[in-house]
Amino acid sequence: MKTKKLLLTIAILFIALISGCANDDFEEVVGVCPVVSATDPLDGAFGVPLNKIVTVTFNEEMNPETINQSSILITIGETPVAGTVTYSGTTATFTPASRLSINTLYTGRIKTSVKDVAGNALQTDYVWTFTTGLSPLVVSTDPANLAVDVALNKVITATFNMAMNPLTLNAATFTVKQGAIAVLGTITYSGTMVSFTPSSPLAENKIYTCTITTGAANIVGTELANDYVWTFTTGVTPIVVSTNPANNDTGVALNKVIRATFNMPMNPLTLNATTFTVKQGATTILGVITYSGSTVSFTPASPLEGNKIYTCTITTGAANVAGTPLAANHVWSFTTVVP
């Protein structure tokens, strides 16, 4: 009797070896054994997003009771990664408890304790590896954090350490606020730089807060680890505080050097024949423009005409050293002396 039972066991084992599948007690043999047909990430994958959820797909329906943290492991070296294992259809899912580490080799293992619904087990452990990528970072901004005297027409930019997914850089992930008030603007992306162009000039002497959220992701889907926040303060708008001659002056000398003084240092390159003009009627007066301190001077190339009205204009093309232009053209006039 014992001999018959032994022979029967040997026969079942032999059939199992031929078929490649058997349960632990050799009570049932099925022709097709469970195998792993696909993984995500793939074996040998590089640059895997840090928020990746790992999936394993089998060639047939498995017994959910055998799919758990003991049978499906993700490790760094010999250290298990904490996570939750779920199963649906023919796919097991491993959701890490926290973001994966950057630039790290991970090993996935499906153990032979997983079985199909007929009780057939995986014949050997299935092992594969993948490597995570780098987390995107903001490496610089313009204006820089805590910058002061920022131009009111400033285009705000942030540069990343890698190429980003432009679709993740939008009004929800890149905001500019003055206090609680959101600034309206247009967002564009090129290379590794995102730009925010305000729809209207910024307010003077105000603190602005810029935020790029964790919704911004690189081209493989890895998001910023944390919101990136920086602030800057705008400058004061330059204005003309005095002119010589003053507006509506009369009896002005024909050899007069015309001057305008600003409330702050200006960019000399923005004070030229285009931005500072003197006219008699429609006739433009030729002259030399110089700048010193906070005063610009216009020296006519030849004496002015007597008893004539001259109109002087400094346009919004004139800007201070931070790049903030005049808010409006400054215009004044004077009348020369009667010869």
C-alpha cells in the first residue's frame, strides 16, 4: 500500500515537472503555470519618476490571498521599501508609502508564494531592477529671492536643472501674488526656463511672492519635491521733479542749456535723442544730451530763436538703473526772450 502511494506521488511529480506547474501538495496539475508577463517600470528602466506606482501583470488570474507585502517586494539593496500591495484583474500594484529616492537602484521581487486560482505557484522568483531619476529643482530665478528695486515691467523667470513638461507649467503651478491678490499674466516655457509676463506693470514699492508648486514635473513625470517660493520688492517709478527752464517760463535766454532732474538715478543709455526731444513747433532742435547725477541736460547745437515757444519731451523710454521707465511722458514748454 505504501509502495503504491509512493509510486502515485512520483507519477504526479513527474507530470508536474513535464507540465511545469503544480501546487504544494501535488494534488492538482494544470497545463499552464502562472508567470509574470509585464512589469512597470520595465526591467533595467532608467529615470523612473519618484512618484512611480509599481505594477506587475500576470498571464492569468491569481489568488488575491497570495498577493501581499510578503510575496511582492521592492527593495533598495536588502532593505524593503514600505508600501501597500493591492490586486485587481491580473495586475498587482505596489504603492510606495513615500516618494522614491533620487538616482537609486531598486529591485523588485515576486516570490514563488504567489499562486493562481487553481493553486499553481510561480516556479521561480521573478526579479527585475529599475533606477530612479533626479528630482527637478529650481536653480535660479530672476528677480532673485529678496531682490529690491525690481522694475515694474519685469518679466519673472525661473530656471530648472533639467527639461520640464511644459503642460505642467501653468496658472495653477506658477503664481505671482501681491499679498493675497493674484497677478494676471502669461506663462511661457523654453529650454529649461519658465517665464511669467505680467499683463500690466507691477505696482511700485510692493512685495511680490512667486510660487512654483509640486504640480510642476519634468518630462518623465517626476514632480518638484516641495513648492519653490521666492519674493522680491518693486522699485519706485522715476519721475521728473524739476526742469530748467520751468514749465511756461518766459524770457528764456537763447543760449539756454535745458535740464531735467529726476527723483532717482537714471540709466544714461535710455536718455538720448529719441527719449529727450526739444521742438519749436514741428521742428526738432538738434543738440547734445549729457547726464550727471540725476540730471539730464540738452545743449542746443545753435542758439534758440527769440520770442518762440519750445516744447520739451522726455518719453517713457527713459528708465532708471533698475529698468523701470517713466509712467508717462513728461512734457513742458517755455518761451524765449524777445531779442
